[in-house]
Amino acid sequence: MENFRKVRTSEEEMPLPFLDLSPDVVEMKVKEGSKIRNLMNFAMTQMELKGSRQIIFSGCGRAITKTITCVEIMKRKLGGLHQVTKVRYKTVVEVWEKQDLLCDGPAQNLTVHKNVPSICILLSRDPLDPNQMGYQPPEPQHGLSEAGQDTAESSTKGLKRLLPPSQEELLPKKLQVQVPDSLRGSGTTAGQLD
């Protein structure tokens, strides 16, 4: 492959893997180079200001981690969102062109078809079918959870972490030194070091 260079990459378009989507559903296609800040600003505007009920985040290959990060930020900021996650494979087509030092012949292209993992995550304000694969219910809001626990206590949000002890607290005030009896006769006495 050292004599070839990548000319073009394209993804196979696939239909969304969800049924019964609302007509105002927003689809966020996350790419490897996408900025999370830009994605979240647009997504939050659609959900809060424009009143969209559902949003889909999708990404493939190296963009999967960024896609999941966006979903978790959205769930934390809005709360009460139902989630369905679908994982599948997507075909990516890469076209490579031969870099020939001799310009006599026609350019030779090589086409590579790759199957890369892909993820689609649907977030919805409206309840979704809890029996479908990949469903996650909304996280409990403040107040009492289903188990009757106060969720404010069980949440890590707002808790202070204990700081490690300072250097002075780790050192003892006085260090006791014990001298064996064999050395005591040589004029050395047991004492305290400050």
C-alpha cells in the first residue's frame, strides 16, 4: 500500500434502525473530527428551544466513543429521556490511487470495502417500548426512586471528595529511636529526635 494514496472515502447510507419515529426527529451524524461542543449546542437547541421530542445520535468507527459521550451529556442535561441503542455494521468504501513514478500509463485505482462497527442511539422524551432490544429507562430524577431511596443521597453529584492529608499530617511529631542494648554501652543513649 506504500505506492497508493487514499483519494476518497464514502459511507454506505443505511435506513435508521428504529420504528415509529416522530416526524420532528433530529438526526445527529457524529464524525471523527466533529467537535462535541458544536454537536451539543445544536442538539440542545433542537430539544429545548424548538421542542423536538426525539433525537438520534449515530456514528461509526472511531466516532463511536464521541457519539456515546454526546448521548450521556444530553441525558444528564435534560433528564427523563428514554433510550434505545442499536449496534450494527456499516460498509465504508475507500478508493486508493496508485502513485506511479512513470506517468506513461493510466492511473490505477484500488477500491476497498470495509465493514466498520456503527452505533445509533435514540433519545426520546416520550416513553418507548421497554421490551425492545437496547432499551434503557430514564434515570430517576431528584426525590424518591423506585426503591424508595432518596436519589440525592445516592447520587455522586455535589458530593465533596476528601483531600489527602497534608505533608505535615503524614509526618509524626516526634520520632522515637530505639537503640539496642549492645550499643548502649558505647556511650550512645536512646533519645528522641525532633
